[in-house]
Amino acid sequence: MNVTITGASGFIGQRLLARLLRDGHSLHAIGRSRPGGPAGVRFSNWDAGKSAVPAESIEGAEAIVHLAGEPVGQRWNDDVKNRIRDSRLLGTRAIVEAVSKLQQRPQTIVCASAIGYYGDRADEILDEQSGIGQGFLSEVCGQWEAEARAAGNLGLRVVLTRTGIVLGREGGALKQMLPPFRLGVGGPTGSGKQWMSWIHLDDLIEAIVFSLGNVNVFGPVNATAPNPVRNEEFTKALGTALGRPAIVHTPVFALKLMLGEAAEVVLASQRVVPKALLGAGFQFLYSDIHDALSNAV
């Protein structure tokens, strides 16, 4: 299959490139920097949200995986929030516009989204039919998905991958969590009662590959493990995996002092279940948080 991938130099994108190459797919990466790692990947420069998609990068593509977007895990100000929003909305719009000009269009687009769509929902169990939440990330995710859905009007199968906290050695949220835990000063955040919906990087990559190849997968897809856990259970499992205590609480005021408005990402309670993936027959490698963290660290 000919696949175009945006955001291919990132934490998820590099692993996906290697996985698809292993299966013999022909790949074209587009983004601000050429991805490292495996050879044999064509590359075109593209700044999501600021320029048109290079025509040669999608001509002949049978599928597009759209992962590009400004990182959310940083202290927010007005400029950062604008970059988070514009890189997603304008970048996705540019892809759809470029596809609309093709005589032979891809069959599928798998577009990244996030469980931030649901907002802070306490103990409510959330599947793909649950409504949108409130707050900045919910607003961005809703608008982002709307831009991607426009590709459906062009005849593409649209998959919206609402990703949870990704656990992998190379980056993501876990990379930021590890230093204090390794020093023995990690522990629950706030009350510790908020739900955390997570997914091992290996399962996320397989879920994307599964979505590319399965015509019965479309619309919103929760890319989270079947068993979300409370923050206090997650931190205890991480401490156990590292052989360190996990008893030092981070109070809410300290988190807000460090992250500002972005603290809402860490404090939000999201009890998300992958109903669509399970219903389509996807099998998770890691359903237990202890197994996932032991492997990831």
C-alpha cells in the first residue's frame, strides 16, 4: 500500500514508519524535518498549518495517516494555544484541500485526535458515542475532527483516533514522568482519584495499522487500553515497575504553578473504553497497567 504520513519524525510517527516498512508498504513522509531511522522513505517538507501540502506527497497515495500537531505537553499561553489549534485545524484542512484536487484519491485517512475530546468527566464511562466535553482541548479536538470528517465528503473512509496517554520508552508522557519517580519523589497528582486512560505504544501502532487495513473501522476510535485506572493506581504501578516508592503527592496548586492552564490535561478524569476497536476484533497486547509499565520502563 502507498501511505503518506504526517508527523513522521515524532514519537509515534517514527515507530509507525518502521512498522509499515516491515510489512512492505511504500511510504512518503511529510513534515518540518526528515524522520530518522529506516531508509527507503520518501520525504517532502511541509509545515502543518502554514503551507499547502506538496502535491507529490499524496499523488498515488492509497491512505494517509495524519499525526502532525504542536505538542500539548507544555506550559500554555495564548501563542502556544494558537499553535496547538492552528497546527491541527489548518493542517488537516490543507490535507483535505489537497486531496480534493486529486483525480485519483486515497481510500482512507486515519487522523489523530485525543481523548481530550471528552473533557473532565469524573467517573463516567466514555465510549465513542459519548458527547464532547468542555474546555480548550475539547474544543480543539471537536474542531479538528470536523476538519477531518470533511474528507468523507470526498469519498474517503475517515478514522478519528482518539488517543489516550501513550506509554513507551522513547517519549510521550512517560518520559516526563520518569525522572521524579526514579529519584523516589514521584506519586499521585492532586487527589489521585482521577481516571487515566492509557495505551502502550505497541498497541497504538497496531491499532493504527489495524484501522488502515479494516474497512469496517471508521469514525471515532478510542485508542486506549480496555482497563483505565485511577491516578493513584497508575503511579503505584509505575513505582513498582521502577522499584521506587510512589508516595509523594503533587498538590493541585503546585501543578498549576508549573503548568498553568495546561494542568487541566493532567488533572482531568477520563474513564475511556475502546468499544469500537474491541467490537471490530482488535486484540490488545497490554490490557494490564502493571504489564504495560513493566515493559515500557
